[in-house]
Amino acid sequence: MLVTVLGGLLLCSPLWAQEWILLGPNGGDARSLTYDPQNPDHIFLGTATGSIFASINGGKSWSHFAHLGSRDDYVIDHIVIDPRNTAVIFTSAWNVKDQKSGDVFRSHDGGKTWVALPDMREKSVRALAMAPSDSNVLAAGAFDGVYLSKDGGDSWQRISRANLGEIRNIESVTIDPNNPNIIYAGTWHLAWKTEDGGITWHRINQGMIDDSDVFSVIVDSTNPSVVYASACSGIYKSDIAGEFFQKVDGIPFSARRTRVLKQDPNNHNVVYAGTTQGLWKTIDAGKAWKQVTDSKVVVNDIMVDPRNSSRLLLATDRGGVMVSDNGGLGLSPSNAGYTHRYITTILPAMNDPDMIFVGIANDLEWGGVFSLRDDETWQQRSAGLGGRDVFALAQTTDGTLIAGTNRGLFTLSRDAGIWRPSSIKVTKSSPSLPRKTLKSISLDLPPAPNSLLDARINDIEVRSHRWLVATSAGLFSTADDGRTWNGGPVLGRENFVAVRSAGSLLVAATHTEILISADDGSNWQVADLPLQIAGVRGLAVTPEAEIVVASLEGAFRSSNCGKSWEHTFNGLPERDLSSISYDAFGRTLLATSLSADTIFQSHDGGQSWSHGPDLGYPLRRVAIGHGRFVAVTSFDGIITQK
């Protein structure tokens, strides 16, 4: 009864007045790290979704600082701070959705406000450097060449001439520490150098294996004749300003995709190499290299504390920020307040009002399933999942968790510590009929014994007598807690993304179609929607058999078991809905949109909708747990009411 009362209270408008906070789980991808030259405890962290985080205590904790771009589509690989005036900050960005576009942003107030610089609009900027000897000089590397500013970013000119067509797809730039006219540019095919500010260029590839992508170029701060370059073919060193390179020994082929090189500011003989197979280090200027971290660590950037060279911060894939106080040895996460997770699903615990579960994709051993109790500490519960992505979560009345992954279905019994794969024995399968047929069929057909072994599980519906599972191999059901299964393709459709039910009404969706059964799955028909859809994101079915579909094209509603439909706009965004769900306790439909920063509610079966305040984050989905709204942001974790 208490839970029911809490659900009812959620419908009251004063709830929206509560403060909203981000909860995590902490960690995820981190792309770049930069410290304030006048205060190294002040560190900026760039992400792959346009967000910048900041730390004021040397990376021990983080807070969301700024967001660049209009959506979550900018990769921030470089943040550059003017050492003369640290209120002036530059960032470069490229668009992950349209990789040929991007921007250079500048702030004059320490990052409070940002402006995209006009001369660099819509340029995919993968590299950015400031001249150590003159902070007015900046070089940027873009898809179409190298750009130079001599007035602190006010104006830019392309200095790689059009007739030098190979100076494009720039991945790295660096400027000589003493002479701002000497610039190095690494491309997707070897490296180039200019000694006169871009008037003339020449290729610097002697000693390099041909066709090498040059990810990073650094110049020794004490001796500009010494140049290091990292490429897909290994790490190279030149003692004559890049005119001839020698490949260094000691790093195996598997670790040669070196994303970043960083020299110790206090000891020029110490150089770090961040690779896709861990962190490597030389203490003798490149003569010998040693791996200092686990090979699972994928390093995107390295920060060496200028006050204490033993302290390193690494920006990594999946592991977020990793810190070492021993020159790279003994890494540990340092992600308090930093969340950059792709949360796919959220599940309030059935019999524990203080517990929620989330499923995570793209994080391998750092992902899987996490749980949160009311004390706001996250616990990873992924043993046995083998690094799989989790796309769906459900729970039975006895507390057993069910996880749908990118490769199969798993269960975790109450109080157990390891996930177990659900039985893959499929006793019966439906036929694959021609795509346009509307003929009704039965599921009582020949076996397909391994259909669930490697299927992607997109959605799970747990009913009192049966589990329903929407997969890439069809629609499946089990009546014995996952020991045996029936199912397969339905009406020729295989890739199902959602399934929901109410009584004998079953509704299943592919990305583009809605299939309906009025007799508990014995017979199916394809719904005749008023508009062709291309991106179904979710389904909801109320106890009164109201069906609501969330899609890229908006919301669609039927109140007569799919016989007729309306395209619903009354209070909802017209497009880009990300989720739809039914809260049984509050008897309320809930919806979210990636184009709106709020939660939508309907108390009349989806006919009309109201929404709360702007929460500051686009939302993927929403649930009710802990007696409050709990929503999933695009990449910043869970947001909830404090």
C-alpha cells in the first residue's frame, strides 16, 4: 500500500519542485585532459558527447562544467589554455554523426560562456595546438588541411595549399617550442612540416613505414631537434627535427596504435605512450620501453602533474579517468562525479523500494549491470556476463533478475553473485512468411534449437505465467522460467525491438512495424499505422488495452486493439520520442524525448500529455523508483529528484 501511495504522490505537481541531481554510475569514456597552467589542481576533461567536466582538486572529483554544440554529437579531443591568461580557453571538436563537420570554440571567461569561431565553423577539427612561445599563434588540423591563427583565434587562414592535396585528414599538429613558424602535421598518411608558417611544406617520412596514420607528434621541450611521432605502425623518433626517423623497439605490434605521446615536463628523457593496449613508458629518451598498465586499458590522453611527475592522470575508454601516483604503476579509477555512460535500460527493484538496476552498453568489463541502493553507492553486478552489452532488464516475483544482452539471455537468482545463461533450447519456431502477408499464423511449428544462442535481446516482458522476449532472431516465450522456449520469426519478421502485453493482447515491434495478437500470440496481424515509421523506440500497453508507440516519427495511439490509429501530438513533441512506459502504481503513461529535457505524463491513456520542468538533459527513458522519478540521460547517467 505504501508503494501505491508513493506512486500516486508522483502525480502531484509539487514533486517537480524538488531539486534534481545526477547519480552516476561513475566512469565511462574520457577523451582529453588539460590542466590550468597557473593552477594544476584545476583540470578540464573532454568527452565524446560535447560535455566538458572540471575538477578543482587535482582530479579527485569532477563536476559537469559546460556543453558544446547543440546535441550530444561533438568529440572534444583537445582543450588548450592560454598560459598568460588562463581565462582564455580553446577547444576543438568534430561531429561523430557527420564526421566532416565540427568547430573550434573559445571562451574568454574561464569556460562560463563559449563562442564558435566563425572562420572554423563546420570544420572537423581533430587537432589543436598553441605555440609555446606565442599564445596568439594557434594551429588547427581539419579534414581539409591545416589552419593557422596569429591573433588569438580571431581569424584563421588555411596554410596548407590546395595544390598539396595530401595535407588533409589532419590527425595531429604541434608547434616548435621556440619558433612558431615551425609546425608539424600528422595525417592519415604520414606527416608534414613547414618552417615558414605554411608558405612551404615538405613531407617528413624518411624512416617511417609508408601509409602510416600519424596520431601524435611531440617536440622535445628542451631540444627541438628531437621529435617523436606515433603511428599505426609504431612509435618513431627523430634527432634531426623530423628529417629522418627511426622506429623504436620494444612495443609489440598489438600495441602500436598509439593515440597519444606525452613528455614528462620535468624530465625530457621520460616519455609516455598511450596505446589501445595500455600505457607504455621510456625513461631513456626512447631507447627502451616498458608497459606499465594492464593491456585492457585504452589510453586516449595523458596528463603529467607538473609539480609531481610521479602523478599521472589517464583519459581512457570505458574506465574514465585513471590515476597513478607512481609514474603509471598502480592505476585506480578517479571518477567521482564523472559519468559518461550509455545506459540502455532502468529497472526499479520489484520488492525493494530502495533499489534500482541499470543496464549499460559499450563498456565491456566496466559495464553490464549496476545496482544502486538509497545510500547512493553503485555496485557492479556483471560477473558471468562476459563483457556483454545489456539492452533489457526484468525481474520475477521471486527476485530473479533477467538481462537481455547483445549475445543471449541471462538470469541472476536472488542473492547469487554470477549471471547464468538462460537455456537456449527452443522447441518450436514460427515460419518465415513473405514480408507483406497479413495471414494469421500459429506458433506451434518445427524446432529451431539454437535461435537464442547469439541473438540480441532487445526487450523482456515478464508476465505471471510467461516471459516474452523480443530478439534479433524473432519473438520468443517461455512458461518454465527460461528452461525451454517457443518462438522465432513472426509473419516473416525477425528483428523485434519491443514487446508488451495486457491480458490476451500482445503487441510486438520491429524498427518499422507493429504486430498485434488479440489471442495471446496464437495469431498475428500487422498494424496499419497512419504514417510509415523508421525508428520504433518503445511500446506501452495499458490495462485498458490502450496501445501507444514511441518512435522517431512521434507517438501513435490505438484504443481498439490496433484496428485504427492516431498520430498523437497533444502535449508531446512531434518527433524523436525516445521511450514510452506504463507506471502501474500511478496508472500513468510516461514518455521521454531526445529533443526535450523533460518528462511527459498522461493520465488518460495517451490522449493528452503534460510535462514537468526543463531538467537540462535530453532523456532516453524514465521509471519510478525510490518513490521518485528516475530518468536516464543521453550519456550523463541517472538523474533523479534529491
